Amino acid sequence: MKDEVPFQDFPAYTEQTASKSKAVGIFLIALLVILGVVGGLYLLGRNKSTDTKSQVSVTKAPSPTKEPTETPSATPSGSITPSAKLTPSPSGASTNLDRSKLGVAILNGSGVAGAASKTSATLKALGYTIGAITNADQFTYTGITVVVKKAKKDYGDLLKKDLSGQGTVTVTVDDTIGTDAQVIVGK
């Protein structure tokens, strides 16, 4: 016999019962977890509906209110003296202007992100028609510069009054701008 190979012992076949019992154990644990979650959700929903019912049953009727009683009127005594000097309102024509009829472009001339948007929100809340919100040609502006067309120059005073709380406001007239007015927000 040539090239005989020595007899090798093969391991005896053994059934792997451990893996079957392991799989059954995992299945039972998963089943218990699912049942626990479903049961918890059921109890949670049940408590929520109970809370709603208890809130409804606790509602009380409004208590009656007392009728107002008359108070004796005060009798005037002495004289009235003015405490402050009255000042005339600026430009009578500007107080009657319709802000929605002015198209305003807001330009950021400060370089600070969001500066033009903040001013835009302020003017929009006052009723102005806001057009473009963009950057100015440079970021070296200081204060607020209002540029209006000659035909809308009365709005310059109104814009100055409306923006005075945000800093120093300068108004100029220029007919070469593309909108009725430009507001350039500086540093």
C-alpha cells in the first residue's frame, strides 16, 4: 500500500443542545421585555385618562363678584399750575405720513452680522414697506444714515424720529438711490 495515511480519529458527533437552550432563553427574555413595555404603556395611558377625569371633576364654579360701590367725588381745591413747558411737534406734515407708502432698503454699513435685520424689524413693526436688506458699499459708517429721495424728503424727519432710539441719525437727500429711502446702519 502505497502512501498510506494513518488512521485518524474523528470526534464523535455531539448534538449542540446548549445553543438551542440559549436561543430559547433569549426568546423568553425578549418576550418578557415586550410584555413589560406594552403593560407599561397601557398603565401610562390609563393614568393619563384618570388624571384628565380628576382635573375635570375638580373644576369649581366661579365665585360671585361684588357690585361696585359709588365713591364720593373729590372737590377741587387750589389752582393748577403747569409743570412743564409744551414743545411743538416736529414738522406737522411728517406726523400725517403713511409709513406703508415708503419703500425702504436697509443696508448694513457696520459689518456686524444682523445689524440691518434688527433695524428692518423695527421699521417693519412701525409699518414701513421694507425692500432689500443687504450690505452697504463699505463697513465704515457710524450711526444711522438715512438717505431719501427729494420727493419723499418729509419721510426723512419721520425716519429720524423713528430711529432715534438706536443712535445718532443723519438724514440726507439723494435722487440717485434705487428706492424711496435707504437706511444705512453703522457702528
